[in-house]
Amino acid sequence: MELSKESEDFIGRLQVYLMASGKKEKEIEEITEELKDHLHEAERRGKGIEDVVGNSPKEYMEQFSQEMPLDKGMIFKVIPLIYIGALAYLLIGEIMDGGVEFSLLEAVGYPVIFLFIIGIYSFGLRYISSSRPARWKEWLIYGIAGFAPMGSFVALVFFNNQFSTPTVEFGTAGNVLTFLFAAAVFIGMALWSKLWAPIIIPVLLFVPEYLIGLTELSTSTKLILTSSFILIGPLVYFLILFKKENKSST
């Protein structure tokens, strides 16, 4: 006997809520499997999901979350790795623009923005999975989560231009070492994830920009070509992955 659509939906939302709350994946799987058994038994007896989780699914999720310990491995390993990966992209971009140059405001602002974005995503996923808001509210949250990173970086650039703070500018040796550091990060992420994407995506994003910059084309033409490659390159790569995935599943 398969679970009802309502029960399957609740289990899926519970998994999202617990993952967004920073719980261990293994413990989430154990809890959801146990919950599936309870729901199977309840439905076999003709009962509904309310007889298992109560009238407030949100309180049920919160209770589970409070009883489960935080996944310290994710907090102290995965999140820093994600930040280092994002920093590597940022550094490569700075090198492509003529060299790494950071102000004190940027040095403080980037980590704050990173934590802010994680908080926005975590809150949004937990709210949507536990409260099941109206469709327009759900899309509004997705929109805020989508524009939050861009808006934060635009605000940082604006304030950085408005307020003068001490600046550190890397020389030739510093830029070379920074490039090697970023390349090592991309390779390390590829080995850790066992995927080529952490290497291929930076190549698709930055190599065309570098090569176009070596040409004698006009500034506007360079901008158009660079923007086109940034949009088309990753898109083509993900389409290829999508087709390969479909072939392997058939």
C-alpha cells in the first residue's frame, strides 16, 4: 500500500524543514522512514495524517527540529567550504578586472552578506515547508531569496563608492598566488564532490572573458561577447548534463 499524496507531501516538506534547520541527513532519513511506517499504519486503519502529526503540522515539525541536534559537520565544514568556493569565484573575477583590490568595507561586507543569504534561504525554506502559504506568498519569498544576493552586492558596491576605507591592492606576485589559490579551490571542490562542474563552470565564465580581453575589439563589442559567453556557456553545459542524465535513466 502506497502512502496518500497528502502524506507524501508532508514527508517531503518535513525533510526540507529539517535540512533547512541544519539537521543531519542520516537522522532525517531515519525519522522520515519511521514516520512513513506510522502513516502507513494509520492509513491502513482508515485514519488521516492528522491522527499522526496532530492538527498543527508546523508545531510537529518544530518539535522534531528542537529534539534533533544541529549538524556541526555541516556548520563547521560544508558552510565554510561553500564560502571559500564563493570567495574563489570572487577573486578570479577581481583578477580578470585587472587585479585583486579589497577595501576594508568589502572585507567585512562579503562575509556578512554570505551569512545573511544563508539566513534568508534557511528562513524561507522553513516557512514555506511548515506553513504552506498562499502561492503568491511562496513566489514572493522565492523572489526575495533570489534578489537578496544581487541586492546585497549592489548595496555593498554603492556604499564602498560612497565611503572611503583602507584598501589593500595585490601586486603581480599576490595576484599569481591568488589565482593559484582559486584554481586549487576549484580542483579541491571537484575532487570532494566527484563532479567536473566546479572546474568547468569557472573555465566557461572566465576564460572567454580573458581571451576576448586580449583582442583589439571595441569595448562595447567585448562587453556583448563576454555577456553572451557568460549566459550561453553554462547553459549549454547544463543542457548536455541534462541530456546525459535522461539517457542514463532510460
